[in-house]
Amino acid sequence: MKRWQEEADAAKAKIERFKAGDAQGLSSDELRRAKTIVEAVLHPDTQEPIPAPFRVAAFGPANIPICAGMLMMPQTRFNVVFWQWVNQSYNAGFNYSNRNANSDLSNEKLAAIYLGATTISCGIALGLGEALKKLPLTPSVSSSLFKLVPYMAVAGSNVFNLVSMRSSELATGIPVKDKDGRVLGLSKEAGKSAILQGAITRVVIPAPVLLFPPIIMRFIDQAKLPPRIRPAAELFVIVASVFGALPCAIGLFPQESSVPVSRVEREFQGLKTKDGEEVKQVFFNRGV
């Protein structure tokens, strides 16, 4: 942690020197590396280090065992509840660590949100599972629909978790900036955009890692692999889905989003930048 802090502080100092017009001795490669470190390690609002397990770079590796547990373990009630709980525990930490800094939640509300998201995910997973068992379906159709259950549970609880944790952004707004990074004020409309983008992302993110592997494995099973090889093949497909498709889902929207001033409050219209230009776009940290 200390090493990351020192490296991030050094990178941040280089960026600040460059912004101040003092780029002497700094190569373009150094600046690119410094920018990468700052964006990967520091929270964009607070400039404080994000805990390593909850950085965007760790999201993929952390999801490999979680997705493997959801898809590869027998669908007993214990396994369903356990892996949904593990997933929601990680998501709660990830959402909190990457939230918009303007959001200030009490420990009591955080606990209530965590409990609610876990209850919803387990309820959806168990409820859909029991409902499918009662439907007059062929084994192949039933098996295919069962593979959708983890995704439905994760996507539904993800949206609940996100909206609940960031509901204050709808009430108070989030900071918006001009193109020079100057804070213009708080915008509720920007808060709505940030939460909508986050909700869409949270529905899309589980798709490649919870939907693609079952589909791919149906084709692989037609090759009649030896039973001892199948778990390794399924794990390989999960890992490939995480590292191949997950980054595309995470990058669906840019971290620093923007909207035209015509789509936010009137108080932001007619403002000028430090160069005297009219502010046409406002920028904000959408969170994750």
C-alpha cells in the first residue's frame, strides 16, 4: 500500500507540473505512464488511493472465482446463496470504493443496502430456480433456462445496489466541471445521467461472464470431452470471457462523462471558461 501511495503521489506530482506549464525534463512516455497510474490507483474525486481489490484493474481477476462458483458448482440452495452472497459482498465494496465522492452514506444505510442487495439476489436465484422446476419443460430447455438464473439474480441486485448506494446524487446532485477542470457546482441532472449510465453498465457487465460460458459450453459438449477435462475447459471459457468481453462491458461509457449544458440546470448555461469561451459541455465523474 505504501509503495502504491508513493508511486501515485509521484505520478500525480508530474501531472500537476505539466498542468502548471512546467514540463521540463518530462517525456511524453513519462506523462502517459503517470496518467495511467493516477487513473488506475487514485479516486478521480478525492485523489485518495482506492483499495487494491476494488480497483477497476482488479475487477476482472476478482470475478473469475465468483463466476466459476456460480456456474460450475452444483445448484444446491447452499451454493446458490453462498455465491450470491460472495458476489454482493464484493460488489458492495467495489461500488463504495468507486462511488462519486459527493455521496455520503451512513454505516447504517450501507448495511441496509448490502442486506437488501444480498436478499434480492438470493431471492431471485432461488425463486426462479424453484419456478423453473415446476414448469413442464424438456430437459434441454430447462437446463438452458437454469443457466440464465445467475445472470438475472446478479443483474437485478446490481441495479438495486447501485441506485440505493448513490440515491443521494439524485437529491443533491454531483459536481460538474468545465473543460479546464474548474468545478461549476452540483447538478442533479448530471447525477441522473451518471446513475443511468451506471445502471446500464451494471446490467451489461454480468452478461459476458455469466451468459457466454454456458452458451459456448453447449457447443463444446457436442465434442464429447472426457469428463475429467470438462471442468478445465469450462474454467478456461470463463477466464476467456472475463478477460475478453468484460473490459468491453466496463468501457461502455467513459469514466469522465459529459453532457451539453442544455441538458443540465439553467444555472450552468451562459457560463464562461477561464479563456472567456462559452461553456458548452459539462463534465462529471460517472462512477462505476
